[in-house]
Amino acid sequence: MSTQLRKPDAGRRPYRLTADQLERMLEAGIIPEGDDLELIGGVLYKMVKKEPHNFAVGQVAEALRRLLPTGFHVREEKSLRQGKRSLPEPDVVVAVGRSGDYRPQPPSASEVPLIVEVCHHTQKADFQDKYRRYAAARVPVYWILDLHHRRIEVFTRPVGQGAMASYSASVSYPEGGTVPVLLLGKEIGVIQVADLLPPSASTS
């Protein structure tokens, strides 16, 4: 039997979920509520998080909470709305408003001033898929905490639309450096990169 690559069948296409459909499936118990899932472009992904990732997420969230002024709060691993077919679940988000304020729907990606993804085994998702989607949503500042290279990549100044969206400025902060925290164009403090990273032996 030939293994030659063939064109997709014209009579068969993948079915892509909407965010509303996913939420109804969760409410109905069709998909277990406790599963770590995110919807990207209509495709549902189950996330596998290892302990170095979990450690770094906690460190980032704690460091940001210490700096945030009144009127902002941190969300950890909670959904954002982005368009009709995406419910990404960033590792850490700085959102506008108080943590105790109830909202019936998650905020949209365009409403948050800072998103942080911890990159352990998710290079394509963080540096390509989510990079473009956050830029398209005009998220002003996007951090990737790269556990393998032990640095933070900071992307700012989103430009372009759709699949052509990107960030026009980027700076890399190594383990021995400090990363400035920018909210709505204003620096509110700095964080030691080393304080966010797990021990180097644990990130292989």
C-alpha cells in the first residue's frame, strides 16, 4: 500500500467547535469540568502540565501580585475569549478590575494588558499559534517564560491582522537579569528572572 501523501478528501472536513458549543458541553457534563482544555481555532487541546511548569506559573503569579496597583488582578490558568472559536487558557494573565468582581463570561484577550505563557514542552503553541493570536487581539504585552533557555521573551507593539499579526518589538531577558513589568504603557516595577525559574536540573 502506498504511503504517498494525498490531498484531503473533498467530501470530508474537520469539525471545528465554537466557544459557545464547548461551554454548553461542559455545562452538560459531556466533557468533564476538571479537564485542562483549551480551544484554539476550533480545535480542542488537552494540556499536560509537569511540575516545572506548575512551579513557574505559581512564581510568576505571585511576583506579579506583589507589584499590581489597585484596579488590576492576576488570573492563573483561566479561560479568555478570543473570537468565535477560541477559548485559550493562558498560564498567567493580568486583567483589569478586582479579583472579587464577578463576571458571567471570561474576559476577552483584547481586554487584558499582559499575558504570560510558561514554555516547557509547548514551543509551537507559545511562539507561533498563541503569539499570532495574542498579537491579533492587540494584547499589549506578551511574555514567554522559556524554561529550556532560562529566559523571558517579552513581545510588545502588536501589528497586523489575522494570520499576519505579530509583535514589532521584542526583548530577551536572561536568567541573571530583571524584566520590567509594563501595564498600559507604564512600568510598575521589575522582577528577577531567576526568581521565576525552577532549578535547572528539573527542566529537561
